[in-house]
Amino acid sequence: MLGTGLIGRFYTATLHGLRSRDRVHTVFSLDAKRAEAFAQENGIAKATDNLEEAICDPDTDVVVIGIPNDRHLEAAVMAAEAGKHILCTKPLGRTAAEAREMLTAVEKAGVFAGYLEDLAYTPKTLKALESVRNGSIGKVLWVRSRETHPGPHSDWFWDLKRAGGGAIIDMGCHCIEIIRNFIGKDVRPLEVMCTADTLVHPIEAEDSGIGLIRFQNRAIGQFEVNWTFRGGMDLRDEVSGTEGTIWLNHWLRTGFDLFSAVGPGGYVAEKAEGDTGWLFPVGDEAGALGYVEMFRDMLDSLDGQKTPQETFYDGYVVNAIIDACYRSAKSKRWETVEIEDWRGRDDVEDLAKETIIDGKYILIKEEKMPDGRTFQILKDKSSGKIIKREATA
């Protein structure tokens, strides 16, 4: 386990409680004392502040990268060259170029590599994805994803050089991969329009960002991220289709509301801003945030020699989209998503497929009225005239 911050704690707790046969046996931290303390708290045999020692330990089978963004490339290349399987937290790199180098390293070495994008694995998301793939909402037209909270826990997130950006690279990576899952990872993202600003915190990076992603089939992805939201952490997704809609609320208001005048005297939930008044505790944080299903998929895929849901290639595509977002935020115009090695389809079906009625009309809308009759709004193919008529049986 590389890293002893919040993400390292979530990862370790999930691994130790998941399949009963998976254990973290070596932990690395930039701070030797933190590594020792983390090891004692979690029953880990070895602790070190030497990255190479942790990765190249002969007992290490899988390297989990949970350290700051500026160390991902170094750790991944070192692990690949050592022949170790790799699981890397989000974002894969600070830029698409870094992510591409990591992807090349693992593919050259032939090691298993998984992208730890937990929010693509939440139970609600997996159930919603199943519904979409079963056709329950028709063709996906628009996906909106929001992640906001009052800011990260660790200092390095606020450092533009170390993190590679601000709220967009920190949380936009979650939203973008959620969007790709619902629209289809094989549908190429073409261009983005993004606005970013620093509204509250005295930092060089952005603390707020909103982006639009246009896909080849004309579907649109929309993300909203910021480190300025007060009241905890807000994680929501919305999927609009030709035949239905999905609304997901993962965190802030999920049916567990607690009011306390004196405080619970303990931990409430990640990014909670207080412990009195109305509180929104989470019963199983690791489960709600997708860690359980994520590691199950990763480790079962590794054991079964299968491709996991989230790969290093996915991480690379996400980084390419984020790069375009930052270019757009500066240029104030649509920017092309530059993907050197597109592995999806280029023959996707256009969403605007027409339904023809009686050989001469294009169906615009069909609606059942209160009296039980069904009416159609139609467009005459030859004249372009819009008409309304009662549908015939």
C-alpha cells in the first residue's frame, strides 16, 4: 500500500474486510513515523519510507498506488519494471502524457493494471448501469454528474504543481468516468467546453469548474465540481434517455438524517463540516463510495485473468478529456479531446434516428390525453409541415 492518507485508510480497511484472503503486508509513506503508525493500526507487518523497497519487496504481488498525483508515474513505472501488478487511484496522471506513459509501461511489462475509480462502482451506479444496458431508459442523451464539498483533507491537493490542477482534476475525473460509463466507453468524446475559476480559496488552481463533453453520437456529458460547497459532500448523477430518466443521490441526503444538539461524539461522514444540528451519517462509507465492489472487481479480474471494468486505458482517456477542459477554460471555446490511441468504435449510431409513420410522416411526439385518446405530433417529410392527429389503432 503506497500512501497512508484518507484514501490509503479506505483502501486498506476495504481490502482487509473484503475477501478474507487479501492483506496489506507492506505500507509506504513519505513520512516514516506515519508509515509505522499506520502499520500498527492496521496489523501490517512492514512499514517503510523507501518507495523502491516497498515495491520491489519479493513478497509484494500487487502495488496499490494511493500517494499524491506527482508520484503516480514514478511508482507505476517502477512497479511495472519490477513485474508487479498495479492498482492506481484516480486521476491516473496529472496529464494525458503522464497517463499514456503509465499505460505504455504496464502494457510493455504485461502486468495487470486497474484504475481505482471508486465512484463508478457504487451500488447505485452499478444498478443504474444495468438498467441502462437493459434498455430501460432507451438511448442515453445526456448525463450530468456533480461532486462538490468544502475542499480536500491533505495539503498537496491545493498545490497546482503536485496535483496537476484543482477541483477539475480532483473530482472531475470521477464525474467524467461516470459519464463515460453511462454513454458508453466505446463512444468517442470529441470536444469539451469548460469554465473554471478560483472563487474562494487563495490558490493557483481552480476551486470551481463546470464542463460539457460532446460525444460522437451527439450525447452530452455535463460535470459540476467545486471545493466551495458548504454542508458536507454532495454526490449526484442524472441520466436522461429517450425512454426514461435516472436520478442518483449517493451521499448527502440518502435517507439517514440525524439531529443532535450536543453532537455524536465521534466521526460523522467524510467531508462532514460539523457534529451538531442536522447530520447525515453514512452507515457503510466504503460500500456507499464503491470501494467494496471496486476491489472485488479488480482482484477477481486479476485472479481470473480478465479485464476489469476500469483500466489504465480508461484513466488515460479521462486525463485526455481533463486536458481539453483546462485548454477550454483558458481559450473560452470548444476544444478537441486529443486521444492518440482511440480503442473504441468510430461507427456509433447517431441518436437522432427518425421514426417514420405511414411512410410520409416523421414522429415528433406521441402523448396519451386525459380522455384516453392518443395523439401524435408529426412532421410531413415532403412539406415540413407540423400537424397533430389522433393515433389510429
